[in-house]
Amino acid sequence: MSQTTNAPYFAVLHGQNYISLTTFRKNGAAVPTPVWFAQEGDKLVMLTFEKAGKVKRLRNNNMVEVAPCDMRGNIKGDKVTAKARFLSSEEGKKANQLLSRKYGIQKRLFGLMNIFSKQQPIFLEITPA
């Protein structure tokens, strides 16, 4: 995607509730997953869990594609190439606040349900490639 100097890199995602996060297997196969996200400037943050397939794939290849989508993963706009990194626990606190602010009671209920899964939450940051 070409960028203009006055357009934010992730402008295609403004006003969206879900994005399709595409990660890549070792063989190059794309694996899209609809996820919640929060945006702060040209950074996106999201929550996943330690045993999620996307965590394993991101440890091998941090390049991703993001695109607006609905809750079922149906793409609603252009894809943007980006890179992901795992946030420290301190950085994760801010990411969690951003997600809670955006999703409110839904996020809190999601958090309560996942307490019982005993999986460690992992926060990701997505930035322009």
C-alpha cells in the first residue's frame, strides 16, 4: 500500500471493531484471524494468549498483514503489511487499558472468561513495515 505523507499508515482501520491479522507459517501459508485491536497513532495493540497458533507463527516470522474485517473475518478493505512484536508486561498494561477503553464491558467479560483458561495473556504491537 502506498502512503502519502499526511495519511496515517493504518488509516484503513479507523472506526473498525475487528481486524484480520494474517500471520505466516514456516512454509509461507497465510493464516488470517479476526481480532480486537486498539489504535494509538501508527501503532496497533491486541491481546492473544500464549498457546494461540499466531504466537508460534509470530515467533518464527514477525511480518503480518492487517485489514478491516467483520467478526467472522470477512475482509472489508485493503490489506496493509506490518510487523509485530511482543510487548513487555509493563507495556502490556497500557495496551490492556487501550483495549478496555475501546471495548468496555465486552473486554471485561472476555477477561473474566479467560481467567479460567489459565493461559498467560500476551499483548502484541503492530507497526508499519
